[in-house]
Amino acid sequence: MITEMIAENIGFFIYTFTSVFVVVSPISGVVTFISLTSKMTHEEKNQIAKKSVTLACIIAIFFAIAGNIILNLFSVSVDSLRVAGGLLLFSIAFDMMHAKISGESITEEEISQSLEREDIWVFPIGLPLLTGPGAISTVIVLMGSTENIQQKIIILVSIVLTFVLCLYIFLFSRRIHKLIGYNGMLVFTRLMGLLLAALAVSLTSTGITNMFHITG
């Protein structure tokens, strides 16, 4: 019994961590991060990385904890958010599979305008590059899909771990870019896009099935 519970929790952790990591997709954001911090010193870049990742993590945890309250406030069901979030994620995934910057996250015009600003750790890096509508929808759906306290803790741990990895990826962004190159970034972005598309289909189909089941 205990072994089964441990195995179930490990499987759930792998699912939630993979879901959050794929949606946040920090490696795909490395090129954008490097572009925005290209004129900064190493220390300034690291400060931006720390502040932006911390902000993004706080936003994600906030919506994970308060997400259901917000949904209830607007009388929106988790399954409705699954369908809407799934469609949104598929749009992001489509752009990623074509190695484009998703319009949901940040546009090329916003990147160029941000180069002259000092608060880029808030916008556009913290929000919406790391925690855009797709990431927010995902954490709300994950938390709303379980009443098990252990699983809710696992989701929060997955979120924190994702952003810890994100921090190290941004801290070593220039080295990572030199190591795998621009083409390597494009390949990774396309792979993440494919996984994100699969997650989007899963969310949408589950949401539609549940809605029809409740209606029926």
C-alpha cells in the first residue's frame, strides 16, 4: 500500500514537473533573455535573472494557491479553464514548433522597447516571458484537479523546482548559448513545442469530456 502510494506520488511529480517546465520553457527564453541583457555586465545580468525568476515564481505560486478562489469568484469551472488553457497552450506550442517567439509571451516590438528600460526583470522577463497566461492557466488547472493535500504540495514543489532550474539556466545563459548554439536552441524549442502541444490536447480533451459528462 505504501509502495503504491510512493509510486503514485512519484508519477504525479514527474507529470506536474514536466507540465510546468514545458510551459515555462526557460531554455527557449534564453535567446530573449540574452538579447535583453546583452549590454549589461555579468553582475547586472545575474541580478536581473534572480529578481525576474523570483517574481515569476511568486506569481505562479500565488495563482496556484488562489486560482480556485478566483475561478469561483467569476463562476468559472476548472474544466472550462482546461479547455481555454489547452487552446491557448496549443497556440503557443504552434509558434514554438515553428521556432517563433509566441505572441502570448512577448513580441519583437516589446523586446526592442524593453532594451531602454531598467525594470525589464518585471516586464517582459518575469511577466509574461516566464509566467504568461499559459503558465498561470496550467498551475491553476493542476491545483484544481486534485483535492489531495500531498499532491497539492507536490505541485508547489514542482513549481519551485522549475524556477530554481530556470534561475540556473538564466545565470549560465551565455554559456548555454555558446555550448548548444542558436540552432540547438531552435531544436530544443521545437521539441518543447511538440510536448506542449500534446499537453494542450490532453487538457482540452479532458475538459471537454468532463463538461459533457457533467452535462449528461
